Amino acid sequence: MRNYPWYRAIHDEFGKPQSKDKEPSLVVVGIHTPEIDQEKEIAKVKKKLMEAKLVFPVAIDNEITMWKRYGNRYWPSVYLIDKKGVGRWGWPGELGLMGAPGEKMMREKIEELLKE
């Protein structure tokens, strides 16, 4: 939840087309992997997404498939995947936990990838 403001900011800045005939520069996709059974309830997840004003697509991974494929060990984890579908960078945990520079580093990586 502490990453939500950052997700919204990145989606607002890069995830919208710059003009009518262009695609967005960046596509933000969330994958919700529940920690507890209550978090598997799709109606509750949808409600939380609306409350948090997260308007990008969010897949529900109740079977923990993506979690396993990415070898996750931390909630949340954030990844950058390039336009070819290759995972290029990731951050385990909250981006700004205890002053960590995750947000700054992620923004730099996004800008770097957008130049390719």
C-alpha cells in the first residue's frame, strides 16, 4: 500500500498516450498475490483498488503462479519488463522503505528503457 502513490504517479506520467494517435509510453500492470485467504476475494480486491484510485489493470494471482515464476519472497515486488517482454529490473519490497532509493532508481530505469 505504501507503493500506491508511486504507482499512480508513474501511471499518470508515463501510462497515458501523449496524443490521440499514440500508444502509452509505459503500461502499468499490477498482479495481486494474496498473503491471506481474505485477500483472495475479488470483490474486496476491486473495492481496495477503487479506494486507492489504482486505475491500471490488476490481475488476481490467487494460485500464486506469477509469484512462483518470478521467485518472489517479498510483498510487494516491482518489476520493469521491456517492450520485448524481457524482465530488466526489479525491486523487492517497498520502494521507499526506511529511506531506500527504490522510487528514484525505478524512475531512472523507466526513463532509460523508454529511450531504447
